[in-house]
Amino acid sequence: MLELQLAWRNLLRQRRRSILTGLSIAGGYFLITFAVSLIEGSYGNMIELFTRDRVGHVQIHALDYRERPRTQRVLQPASELLETLQVPPDVVGVAPRILTAALAYGDEKSSPVQIVGIDPALEPTVTHIQDKVTEGAYFPKTSLEFPSENQEVAPALIGVGIARALDIGLGDPLILIGQGADGSIANDQYVVIGLVGNEQSADRMTVYLPILAAQRFLSLGDAVHEIALRLENISGARSKAAMLQSTLPEFDVAPWQEIEATFFQTMQADREGNQFGLFMIIFLVFIGVLNTVLMSVLERTREFGVLRAMGCRPTRLVRLVALETMMLSASAILMGLISVLPLIYWFTQVGFELPEPIDMGGVAFSHYRGMLSSYVFLMPMCLIFISALVVSLPPGLRAASVKPVEAMRHY
């Protein structure tokens, strides 16, 4: 209690120096917190857009399918597996898919394409497929029961690249030829009802079919190649994948970080590069605090000598200097928190619109938003507290090493 009173009295005695240092710490906390919010918010938005494009948060495949994808390596029976995966409360979307390559024909041209069979009702719960339709319309409700005797031609969504390569558009027929799972020649005719994405989209050469039509095209029956899950919290993708892997050892379960390892590693490298700017701000705060504490110790050499002559232990002087520094840092952080909280809240809720939208798989990324979380506020707070404590040690040790006789002669 006595040390606390002494620390507070010393801070009041040097109000000008304390105020300047406090403003420096508060400004550093303001900048670090705001930068962390923007960095984490931008990465979070990009990752969310990327995973909502097609990947999902967790994917399930047959063993070895990701290394050597083949039509015969399927998940079956798919209907029972889907019912099991839709039960957990943390899963907000499940989407089965059929994946294969084929040759597409228009009236006079042909082109290799990627076929993706999707469930028209379940796929929008995992991805932005409906938002990516730039012309025409998404699959109608009647396609959910396809095939039927009254519906011989199934609808298809095609990428813009296919439309240009084959010179076809809405309402035109599309012929697909591939190889079925039983080794037979797969061929069928479809009608184009919509165009997906743009010429820069990853799915510009993709044909989307209703999953029942894709299963009939490849003679798969009740089987799929992939099941994608969307979780309530993307940060739990790794733990969810590990849990599902333990309950489904006969399948390959992987989080999006493994499915799209290149994208994840690129994001991590870019995020680590941005940490350099944060460390520069912290370093400047270190220098400001060190200068203030050291000057304070030098100016109070006689006072420390008197305390030493009265029997004050060196360890108590070290604690006294550290306590002053921590009290100054706490006051400055509180001031910085009050200042930055409204700004971060505004950026999180509103943000600002980019001059030119960034295309993320056919979905326009047009708003830049921050992140409002405990990590954004606590991480800079802990860094400043730890740095302030470290910086206070050299001046504290100097104060503890003062000799009373020499300090009495100091003015």
C-alpha cells in the first residue's frame, strides 16, 4: 500500500512528463489496436468469401480421393451420411457434390469442362452459388426432383468462359460427354438456364448440374464425391475436422486450411509481413517509456539515496519503479481504449467501400471492415504491459544500485 501511494505521488509530481508519456502510450495502443482490427477483419472477410465460394469449412472425401481423384472413389450411401452430418448444432450447412471432367459441345464447337453436381437446395447453405449467377436464373424448384418422366432435359449453369468458348447462351442446348463410374460412355443433353461468375472467376469453365442429374450422368446411384460443411464458427474448422475424422475413419476429413493449403499459406505469410509494422509501433512506444522512466530515476537520485539510507531494500525500489510504470501504462491504455472503441465499432459495422471491387470467385468484395473481438483489444494491451514492465527493469535496477553517500551529493 505504501509503495502504491509513493508511486502515485511520484507520477503527480512529474505531471508534464507523465502526461507526455501517457499520450505516447495511448497513441501507440490506439494505432496497434486499430491496425490489428483492420488486419484481422480484412483477412477474416477474405477467408469467409473464399470458403463461401466453393470450398466450405470442412470437406469429406473417400480415402485417397484428394491425391488421386477418380470417378469410382465415392462416398456412399450419401443420404445416410448427410443425415448424420446435419445433426450437430455447430454445422449450419451441408452440401453434397459430384465432381468430374467432361467434354462439352455447342452447335459447332467443343471444350473441356469441369462438371460439378450440386444439390440446388443444400448448396446455398454452404456457398454463394445463387449470388454468382450473373445472367439467367438459379436452378428452379422442379430440378430438385429431377430426373422424372416429364422432364427429359435437365437444366445447367455454365461459366462465362464456356459460354464464350462454345458460343452459346441462355436457352441453348449443351451436350456433355464423359466416362461413367461403371466404365460406360456418359453422354446427355442439357439446357443452359444461367451464366455463373465472370471471365476471371475460378469457375469460368465449370458446368453446374442438379446432383440427381449428375448422378444419372455418371451412373453413380446414391453416391457423391465430396461433402462440404459450413460451420457456425470458422475458427473451429480444424477441431471439427479432427472430431469427424475420429468418428468416420473410413473417410478422409480435412479442414479448409488443408484443402486450400496454398491459399492458407499465402494468407499466413502476408499476415506475418504485416506484423513488422506493428512491432515498429511497439518499439517506438518502448523508447518513449524507457526515456521517461530513466529520466525520472535520474532526477530522483537524491530521493532514492534517502530511501536507501533509511533502510529501504533494493528490491522495493525496483518494485516501486515498475509499479509507477505499470500505473502510467494502465492509465494510458484506458485512455486509448476509450478513444479507439467507437472507431473500431464503426469500421466493424459500417466500414468503407473500396473504389474498385475485388473479385473473389465471382463475388464482389466491395467493403472493407474491421473486427471487434477480445483479441483485438487484449493482444495490444498485453504487449504494452509486458514491454512496459521490461523497460522499467533497467531504470529500477539503477535506482536500486544507488549508494546513499553519493546520492546525497546529487542535486
